[in-house]
Amino acid sequence: MMSRKTQTILALAVIAGIVGYRLVRSTDTPASAPAAAGTSDVAAVASKPQTLGSLNFQPCSLSSAGSRDSLEAQCTTLEVPEDRANPQGRKISLNIAWVAPEKESDLQPDPVFFLAGGPGQAAVATYPQVDAAFSEVRKHRNVILVDQRGTGKSNLLACDTPDDADFTTASMQAAAQNCATQLSQKADLRFYTTTEAVADLDAVRQAIGASQINLVGVSYGTRVAQQYAMRHPQATRSIVLDSVVPNSLQLGNIFARNLDDALALQFAQCTKTASCKDKLGDPRAELDTLLAKLRAQPVTVQYRDASTGEQQQGELRAETVAGLVRMYAYMPAAGALLPKLIHEANGGRYDNLMALTQMLQGEMKDAMAMGMQLSVVCSEDKEGMVANGADADTVLGNQMAEAMGAMCASWPKGTAPADFHKPLAGKVPTLVLEGEFDPVTPPRYGEEVVKHLDNARLFVLRGQGHNVIGAGCMPKLFAQFIEKTDPKALDGACLEKLNYVPPFTSFNGWEP
């Protein structure tokens, strides 16, 4: 079985994201539960059973972790064959949520489908955290959330995870075999790929009676959006690709280099600031020193647990520090603290770094459906799971690619269409968003996508990381795009107001 630590590290190696590193949960609570402030009109509508196309919905509430507010919605399921070549075989109940528009009198016929990242995140659980970015869009359009098969409440593919595995390739392969054996009792793991998910989305589109839909994908969700547009061009009104994964890309050993490139940009905020460089030195050199020290000898650390406040003891290892660095790099506002944390650890003060790595591991638990993730990656990207000598000296090195390659060697694999990795082309209106400092899907990926499309526009957001649809005035531009489907008419001057987060030179913040 995969340990919790193993799951954390592997989740960091694949396109996590979904919505980047915004972890949320979803609960179906009674319709009488308190609604979010300002949602009384919507709640009045959502409190009654509704029908959309041929689907009958019931009231439900979606909530995000750490918030007392809830998002009123309607929920239902749609049964689809696990294997469409055998329609009489096992069925999957797709979990679906419908977030109603604020102005039903001006309802537009083309809903917006939100596609979560990962692979392994669930749309219904992820959406509440980004709902604010959809506020203008939701005034006139339905938002539809479908938990991709293998995630959330759509036959979740997650394994039990004891804490005693190591990181050798043999251990990873054994973990995958055990996980596959466990999950095969409830699923044929060959049929939990992107291609099958695209067919599910179109089944939902038909069931709700929409002739065309708008697709909004984040991270791995951009792959789903592009694949849908390829297979169902007539049903695709527009697509928004936030932190895009090009169709042509093979996931695998790309992550180590992308992280190092992003860290160079983020750490430069310190080295080019005299006060930061004077107090904290060169963050990359300090990080290399710390990782080398921990690879040679992990350190036992006394630290205060961030969730309980109690004193704990744990072992700080190089791979857990590398994982923390990567996840902080997703969000430059958090990454601004990394130079200080690394410098403190190099001075023998490991407790803050240890507390944060433990908190990360706890929050990452259950954030990804690892079985579904392996079904997607092993079926679609197995050729990319190889070591790259040029990555040996990176923060992540080749451990992730080698471990995933070992796991994929024993994982049941589905098939992908022959043109699966062909770039999306054509005239579909497309808005592509990238963060300048994204450690997973850098701006060059956006450039790769738009050069094949006739009606596309790329925005690179200054100083931003992964998942940028909610940054600055981007929600306004996003809404304008959905309304007019004219990406080249968008005026992105408002994005110039975005700025860089200064590096922290103390735990109180940056220099005044």
C-alpha cells in the first residue's frame, strides 16, 4: 500500500491542481443550512427540487474547508456504463452539481462546465474555492460540476494507506500492485482515463439538454477541455484553459525542470533585493546546501503541530522539503516565505520548516484520488516516465519520474485515441491563462497551445503562480470572454496592476 508520505510526494510529481494547491471539501447538507451572505435569492430557488433537461435535482450545499459559508446548489447523479463497449456491464453514478444563475430571467442556453485538476481532484469539491471568479458569469449562466469518474462521489478510486512504505522503485511498484488489487474489486481501472471522462461529459451535456457548452479547465482540467473540444467540436462554444497542459505534452520528467525554472524567477526576488540578499543569502544555494545535508542524514526535529499546538517529534527528510518547496512555489505569495524558512533551517532551526511539511502532508491526505490519477497518467503518459540525466541536480531530481514509471509498470492501462497527443487546432474561441512563476505549467505551454488555434488569446499574469483565473481583474476578463467569445477584443490593461510579492526577510514580513 502507498504510505501517506508516498502519496504526498507522488501527488506533487503529477499535475496537482487542480486547482493548484487549494484544498476544499464538499458536503451535501440540508437545504435549511445557513447560506452564504448575499445568496438569499439564489438560495430561495435552490431550496426546491429542480429539473434540468432530463435530470431531476435535489437541493444541496457545497462548502469549502475553513469557511462557514455554503454555496447553495442542486445535486443529482447520472448513471453511465463503466465500459461503453459493454453497456450491460458495471455502471458508474456520476456525481453532478448545478449552481443556478442569479438572474433566471436572462438565462443563457449555454452552461459553463468547470473541470478540476489533478488528475484526481473532484469538481464538486473543488469549485466552491473558485466560485468568486465565476460571479459575473453566474449572473446569466448555469455552472455544471461533474465529478470525473474515479474522483469525489463518482466511484472514488482511493487506496488505504499505512505509513510504512519507502521510496524505492521496488516499493512503489509493490504499492501500485496492492492498490490495483484493492480497487479492482470495484472498478476496471482501464476505463478511468481522460477519453472516458470526455464521453461522460458529453452524456451529461445531452442529459441537461444543452446544445453547446463552455468549458473552464484548470491544470489537468485543461487536458480534458482540449480533448472534449477535439471530440465534440460542434458542442463546444468556448474553452478557458487556466494553467494549460498542451495536448502534445507527455507528463513525466517535465516537473523537475519546470520547478527549477520557476524557483529561479521567484528566488530572484530576493537576490535582487539588497536587504533580502544580505540577510538570507542566495536562496537557491541555501536550498541546495539544505537538501544535500538532509539527503546525507535526515534530522530528528522537535516542533509544534500546527493543527493541535502540541509538541511533536518527527524526521525531516530531503524529499519532504522538496515537496514543500514545490507546493509553496504554486503560490508566490506563500513562496515569498521560502528564503527565510530555508535560511533558518540551514542555521539549525528546523522546527518551522518541519511544522509546515507535516501540515502539508496532513492537508494533502485524500486531496487526490491516487487510483484515478494512476489510471490517467499510466494510460496516457507512460512513455514520459523516464529519468533525465539533465535533471539529476534539480530540486526534485529523477525520483518522481522513476517512481511513477515503476508504478505504471504494474498498473492496468486503458487506451487513448491515436491522435490523443495531437495539438488542438481550429476556430474554437479559446482563452489561455498562465502565471509568470508557475512551477508546473509555465507560460511557454500557453504559447504552444495558442499557436495552433485561429481564435485564441494568451494572458501571462505578472508574478502569479498556478491557477490564476481569480487573480486581479481576470474574473472580469473571463466573464467578458464567455459573453462575447472574442478573445482578441479583451483589454488586458487592467492586469498591469498585478505586482510581485516581496520576499519575507523575517517572519513578520518583508522590509518596509
